[in-house]
Amino acid sequence: VLWALYPGIRDRVLAEHGQIREHVNVFVGNEDVRHTGGLATPLPAAAEISIVPAISGG
């Protein structure tokens, strides 16, 4: 549903094989989806989804 609502965001969040890009963090509530099932993470009613680019520097 997210991709249907915001079609331009898919290529910014997902790499070519469909996995979340290394430099992008996706959270459902306070939980990183990499630790809760990835894109198959269940979404409770009224869940807040955060898509956050990683910041690095040197």
C-alpha cells in the first residue's frame, strides 16, 4: 500500500532485489524492521512507519 500511495519512494528505499537499502532505516513504531521481519513486519492498526536515511561522516 505504501508504494501505491507514494510510488516514487520505492526506488529510494529498496535496492534492485527488493531488500531495504543499507543506508535506509525503516521503523514500525520504535522497532527497526530489520529485526522484526523486514518488509513482512506486521503493521498494527494506526502504526507509525518511519523511513530514515542513515547519516555518516568522517
